[in-house]
Amino acid sequence: MTGKLYGLGLGPGDPELITLKAHRIIRSVPVIAYPAPDTGESFARRIAAPYLIPEQIEVPILVPMRVERFPAQEIYTKAADEIGAHLDAGRDVAVLCEGDPFFYGSFMYLFERLAHHYPTEVVPGVSSIMASASALGRPLAARNDVLSVLPGPLSDDRIKAGIDAAGAVAIIKLGRHFARIRALIDTMGLTTHAAYAERVSLAEQRVMPLADVAEDAAPYFSMILIYKGGEAWHPALATSNGPTS
């Protein structure tokens, strides 16, 4: 009998947005694995920290956080080997994932290496896109709107085509691409329909009209939401969805 592999979605950051199912599994498994930068704390572990127990074995998966490419395949193969050793010994392993495991999540790389060999269950999590719409106090999409999710590193032509084809848009992975994307949205005449959300559900959350953002770059945990089908977004509609304690 081998152990069981879990991919646990933890949501956008607020520990209270972890599902009851993910909470139950976190409290019951003997081994916890999570992505971690080579410097600083793991965001996934930070979310789950209130629910971890001292007896658990922790397996950090060190992923360099830098612009240049790194040997990702080697990193995930090494992590899969380490997790597989625990599973072979009959220990269940929960891999902690920010947001949702299968929505731009790194868990998919472990899944493709391990799921064919061990019983596996993926527990969905609250997406940061849904959390951002809630924090902004504005619908994400309605009726027959087409919602497009566009990664910031795409070219201007591909982003413009995606925006043109959709009624609602979420642009993620902004980072150093932020100024370029904001300029594109401005030339398309959609700035008044665009809002910016950063570190949603955390104490340092910021939400505002896109036009009010002063910086030329954005952190990794940020996005732009555009909704063409309604009135221009107003900051008075925003809600406070950060942690309450």
C-alpha cells in the first residue's frame, strides 16, 4: 500500500479562504510539501501555517525566483523523487498550492510525474481572479460575456486580440510588463473600465482604478480586470476582503 498524493488549492492568501476539505487534509497528512523561493519564506506555507502541526514532515520545493530561466524540469523531477519516496513508504503527502492547483499552478508538473503511479486527488482552491472581483466590488462577467485570461508576457498584438474578442478580461503575471500593458489599454480606450488589484485578501491588499496606479511595475501577485459590459469602476464599490485577524 502506497500513500496518497494530494494537490491542495489554498486560495489567494487569506487562511480563511482555504476550503474545509483542504483544511481537513492539511491536519491529517504526515507529510507537507510546498514551493518555496531560494531566499525568503514560502507563500503557500504562510497561508497554511495556522493549520500545520509540529509532527509533520515538511518538504520545501526550492524554486528560484528570478527573471532568467532555471532548470525547472530538474527541480520538479527531484521533488517528485523525494515525494515519491514518502508515498512508497505509505505516507500520504499534501502539496500546498497557492490559488488553484490546475490554474497556472506548479503542482501540474508534479502531477504529470506522480499521478500515474500513486492514488492522487486534486482539491480546487479559490482563484485570485474571483477574489479580485470580490475585492473590487464588481462583477467579473455576466450573462453571455466571454471571459479571457491573458498572461502579461504575451505580445501587445496577442493581448489586444484577446481583449477585443472578450467582454471581460483578466490580465495576470504583470510584473515588469505592467507599464506596457497599461499603455495598450489606454490606447484601446478602456482605462476607465479597468481596475487594478494587488495582493488580494492579504493585509497589504490594494485595489484601485487602473488610472490611479503610480508605479511602472507590479508585483507577481497582481492583475488587471477589464469589464466592458458595465459602468466605469468606482473605488467606493470596493470591499475590504483582507484577513480579519
